[in-house]
Amino acid sequence: MSIISTDLSKAVELLNNEELVAIPTETVYGLAGNIFSEKAVKAIFETKERPFFNPLIVHIPNIDYLKTIVEAIPEKAKLLAEAFWPGPITLVLKKKSIIPDLITGGKDTVAVRIPNHPTTLELLNQLDFPLAAPSANPFNRISPTKAEHVESYFKDKIKMVLDGGACKSGIESTIIGFEDGEPIIYRLGSTSIEAIEAVVGTIEIKNKKEVAPDAPGMLERHYAPKTKTILTSHLKEAIEANKNLRIGLLTYNDILTDDAIHFKIVLSEGKNLEEAASKLYDALHQLDQQDLDLIIAERLPNYGLGKSINDRLQRATK
Ligand code: TXA
Ligand code: MG
């Protein structure tokens, strides 16, 4: 029997009973549990086979709730929260002691956001606690953007996927930390750097080596298909060099055909980066199911969400 359901009251009941429910957000599906339940939070790590040092994002219902869980809100964090919440930005702030160490991997900061999905906002409003929710995929696998993706990963491990349709943004939230009140991007994501800079001015991106221990979303190998994947700006040459293999192609808008290509997905024929982001993970899920020897992915333009998509594709090649 399918574990996918739209029954909100059942989701509320399971979460109140310290069980896990996979929830829809505008970015990817999350594997959610009560942040104050040790049983639920441990189950999140166990279900995902995720190491305990890798901290979780706390999902809250409204901006007001922020002061319950963080010590201080830097001015620029406030500007970002007001500009983008509910939405795909996660802020890393000094935590209050009410936040269990298990959530933060023992750190003194907590990652927090308000997701922009009507079903999940309604769910959060009906609960007396925030939800810890990492992406609902096993550690190092492709994040889920449809209820069916979660079901295929976890049907024997969790009782329910709350169905909210396909995720609109399609890649994870942009994570922003603060050093001396100044914002720093820890993980590229669904909110573009350009949009963030329009609110807080020029912003630094910490390279992954600097933040790797802090933000394992920045781990080199992440978001990965099982099939070997390469990323290139030169599709024709890459196909030519691998003609003896069973090739799958992931392109931005190129409708190129070649006998060597067994399966092909075009992310956005009209060259729209938002559309490409929303389709990215589903495309990787589909490509990974075709028994291919090699996925050749085309590098996207390096601005706006193209930067975030290239970041994910780069990690898929490791
Ligand atoms: O869009 C999203 O952010 C999705 C949806 C479900 O909200 N969630 C998500 O969670 O992507 P997850 O666990 O897959 O990625 C969370 C990232 C991890 O890389 C983690 O290391 C980082 O957030 N993180 C969490 N707390 C942190 C902290 N205190 N300091 C630095 N990084 C932190
Ligand atoms: Mg993840």
C-alpha cells in the first residue's frame, strides 16, 4: 500500500506521537520530526543514515517564533527574513539552549527557515513545536522533489509522505551564516545571490573547504546519482568521446540528437533558469533509472539560479 497521502490530520497525529512524516516544501521534500523529541530526531538520522555531526534545519511557522529559539538576530538577518520568508533561505544564528544539541550537532548555532508551501505552513500552524527536516533522501543521494521519490527511498521505513505535489523551486534553500553581523553564503540554493545582494549588498561565498565541517551540504560528493556523471560545456565532444557507452544526456535547452544517446532530458527549452531548477532533481532521478553507463550533463549559464544548478551538478560528478 502506498504511504503517500494528503491527510493533514494524520500527519499531525503521527508527528504528535514522535513519528516521522515526509513533508512537502517549495524546495525539496523534508523528512520531518518534532525538534524536541529525542526519539524523532534520532529516527531522522537513522532513517537517512546521516552522521550525527551533520546538523538539521529547523522549520518554524512564522518570524515571531524566531526569538523563541535564537539568542540574537543581526540586522541583516532580519532584512533577509523579512524579504524572503516564507521562502528558500535558511539563516544560521546563535541558538538558545531550548534547541537540543542533537539538532545542531553540538554547535552553538541553529539553521532555521519558514518554508513556503501552503500544506506545510498549515501543518506547522497546527503543531506546538517546530519541525526538524533534512531533505528526505538517504545520505548522499539525490534530493526528492516529488512524493514518489520519497516513497521509493523510504516506503519500508516511514509511515507517511504528506503529498504536496511537485516542489516548485526544486533545489534546496540557500544557507546564510553570519560573522560579526555580516552574512556569508554557506550553501548556494533556490534564492539567487543576485536577489540576496539586492537586499543586503555584496555577499561572500565561503568555499567548501572552509565550511565543509560546518555545512555538509557543501561536501564534495552530494546530491549524486548512482550512474557516473560528467559535467561539460562541450556536449558534442563529450558524446563523441564516449560513443561506445550507453549515454544519457541532461541539457539546458539543446535539442541535439545523436544515435549514441539512449535517453535525454531538456531542462528548459525556453532557457528559463527557474524552470531548469524545478526539473533538475526529477531529471537526475529519471536518468538514474535508465541503466546508463554515463550521464553527460551540460553546464548552465553561471549566473542567477544557473550558479546553484551548476553547483549541484558539479557535486553529482564526484
Ligand atoms: O531546502 C532545504 O533547505 C531543505 C528543505 C527540506 O527545507 N532542507 C535541507 O536540509 O536541505 P539538509 O539537512 O539536507 O541540509 C541542511 C544543511 C546541511 O548541509 C547542514 O550541514 C547545514 O544545513 N546546517 C544545518 N545547521 C547548520 C549550522 N548550525 N551551521 C552550519 N550549517 C548548518
Ligand atoms: Mg540534503
